[in-house]
Amino acid sequence: MRIFDPHIHMTSRTTDDYEAMYAAGVRALVEPAFWLGQPRTSVGSFTDYFDSLIGWERFRAAQFGIRHHCTIALNPKEANDPRCREVLDVLPRYLAKDGVVAVGEIGYDSMTPEEDDVFARQLQLAKEHELPVMVHTPHRDKLEGTKRTLDVVRESGIPMDHVLVDHLNEVTVGLVAEAGAWMGFSIYPDTKMDEHRMVAILREYGLERKIVNSAADWGRSDPLKTLKTGQAMLADGYEESHVDTVLWQNPVDFYAQSGRLTLDPLPGFTGEASEFQGNSVLRGGRK
């Protein structure tokens, strides 16, 4: 089983996690810029963080055979802090960097006017840089937040096939499926979704445009929830090719739209190398 975790916050994880993920079949991941659990008080703290995502964390993952990519943005929670607004002015230089495969996480936390403005401005940056978008749906009032998210995306003019709407559940998946965007699901031990509910959604809505992630961070989470979802699919009667579609090909197809996805095996790591088809940088979808 080969796995691409399309949303995991490795900055808050240990090297033991990298080793376990590689052993489970994880060969590539995307780390979205997010809230660190404590308010940042200056632009400098953001730039230090962004630098670590495109530099140190990429190197750290490579030591364990995993290709690391990231998304860059001012996250929704900190969009409400006026001390953070200047971050929008430094984003363009990061959105031009290798390894940055989308603008994200953007979207809503509390659905404030400040979040409206920051969301719209970052959608425009995505258009200017020809990057896909990872959208965070709010933890509270998720249905209305998802409706509002889709309205703002439509107003921006970004094609829906360049948009991944994440943290979906049984209540919100239908809206995003109808809109034509990619559907992201975070599989957690206690909150969000679990692997068995995920399999039920796949049975109802099919495999197309479905993306499964662990979203593992500094809270109670599990970086092997992608593997466990694949195992649950197999136990439910899905074929290995179906698992590969959800855990590998779908996230590859979405992020390949950036033209910056690197998937060839790292030197010294030969396991399952043939499955990577000798890819160097994918541009625009399946190879």
C-alpha cells in the first residue's frame, strides 16, 4: 500500500512518526501552514515558520524516505489578529518557492468579516500564482461555513477543480460534491471523522475527488490514520486499486496542478520504487 498524506503537520511530530509512516507505506506528504496553538505576535514569527516548512522540515522528512511538500498561507484563526495582517504582504515570495504546492490552509474559523477579507485576498493570490487552494472549513457551524466557503470560491473565479475543501463530514460532503470541488476528510481518533465513517461515505459518494488525510498535529491525533482507512476499505471489500486511488492517486492528481510535486524515491530508499513510475516533477495530473 503506497500512501500520500495530503494534510499532516509534521512540525509538531517526532522522527519516530516519520519512521512509522515510512514503514506503513507513506512516501509523500503535504504540510499545510497552520496555527501553532499559541498566538504569533509578529510577521517575523511567520517567516521563520514558513522558512522551516520549505527548508528544515523538507530535509528532515527526506532522511526517512518521505517527500515533503507544503502549502503556505495566513491561517483562518490568525486572520482575526491585526498583528498578523502584514503576513499577506510576504506571502508572494513564499508562493513562488519549490515545494509549495498550494495556498492553504485558508477559509473560516469563526466566519468574521476579517476572515472574509483574508480569505478573498488569498484566493486572489492563488489565481496570480496559478496554484490550487486548500480550504479549512470551520469546526463550529460547519454546514453554514461550508456553504459560505463555496460562495466565496465561486465569487473568486477559481475553478472548482483547483479547490480542496477539507475537514468534511456526512453533513457537508454533498454540498462540495455538487459544487465540483475536491473533498478532503481528516481521520482522527476521537473527533472529526473515523475510518469506518469514511468507508461509508465512499460507498455512498464514490471514490472520485475524495482525499483522505490524518491532519496529525500537536493534539491527540494519529499519523497512521491513512493506513487504517486503507485497511478498513480492504476489509469492506474494496480492491487494492481502489485504495490506491484514494490514498495515492487522488492527492497526486490534485497537487500536481501546482507543477511542483516531486515523487521520485529518495536516494538510499528503494522500497516500492517501481510504483513511483520514475516521476520527477508532476505537472497537471496523472503521468
